Amino acid sequence: MTITSIEQAKKNIDRVNIFLDGEFWVGLDKNELIELKLHKDLTISEEEKKAIEDKSTKGKVKNRVLNYIFIRPHSKREIIDHFKVKPDIQKEVLVDIVEKLEGQNIISDLEFAKWYIEGRLASGKHGANKIRAELMKKGVNNKFIEIAMHEKTSSEEFEDKLDGQIRTYIEKLSKSIKSKDERDFKNKLIQRLMSRGFKFDDIKKALKVEEE
């Protein structure tokens, strides 16, 4: 079997199409082409043919994963869950690629957790406990969640901002909560705030300020 032609891919300048014995064979990334030392008139064995085909398949999956995570960050589990249902992708190939990208720190659950926490906290709609639960559902290890959470919530500036957010919600909720007495009102208010993931101690602190 002989490589009879190597042509630039029309839709992707970083890839080439390779023809074997006059017929289209596989597409490869240009870096893979150089790595494999392929060129026109090169004769290859059946074993080499299969190895190159495997390389091509993995390269396509890798490019799809990279395009997916460059749109916005995703956790490792999110990536695997997204692609494992694709009929043209083998799960073992997908997992192998994801783990290699993780080893290169291109995929990082710690960095994803930092990005996610920062965005959710900035919206002011959810507290730390709810964000923790969301990250756990996305498969992020609790160790990474705590490291990221500490980094994003340990400053005095954050504490002041959080206090202000909770008090803003207290003001909004006070207009909609129906209660039979002050104690019932406060219990319902605390439950509403905790359902948004705000911690009990932070709620008590904000309520204390409101009452002073």
C-alpha cells in the first residue's frame, strides 16, 4: 500500500487528507503528519495502516473535545457525559484523550471549580452551599471544591459583598413571606435563604445587622 497523495483539507487549514493507492484514506492534523513522517510515495504495512487510522480517530475526537471546552470550561465528568453518547465516538478513546488532556492541565476540575464559583457568586443568586452541591453533581472532587471556594470567598471584600447580597434578599423576601408572627416570619425567611445555599451563620449575621 502506497500513499499516492497528501492534500490540504478544504474546511480546516490545520489538517490534510491522505490518499492511499489513489483512494481517500484518512485525515490527519499537520503535526501528526510530521510526527508520523508520512509523505507521498511512502509504502506502509497493514500494521502501520491501522496505527495511523487509530491516530486519525483519536485526533478527530481530541479536536472535538478541545472545541467543546474552548467554548466555555467544563468539568471532566461533563465532557465525558457530553461525548459518550455520540455514536461515532468510542468511550475508551474518549476517556484516554480526556485523561491525557487532564495530565497536560488543559482539562482541570480545580480551574473549572474556580471559574464556576466566581461566576455563580458574582450573580448573587446562590450561596456557597448550593454552589458546592452543583459542583458535586458535575463530578468535581470535594477537595478541589474546597480549595477553589476558599480562594474565592476568604477575603474581607467578599464577606462584605455577601452580607449585602443577603440583606438585599431579606428586603425582597420580607414583602412576600406570609407569617403568623415574628418568629414564624424569621424561620420562613431563614429557610428561604438557606434554600438558595446561603450559610446559616451568614444569614444570622445579616439578620443581626438588619435588626440593629
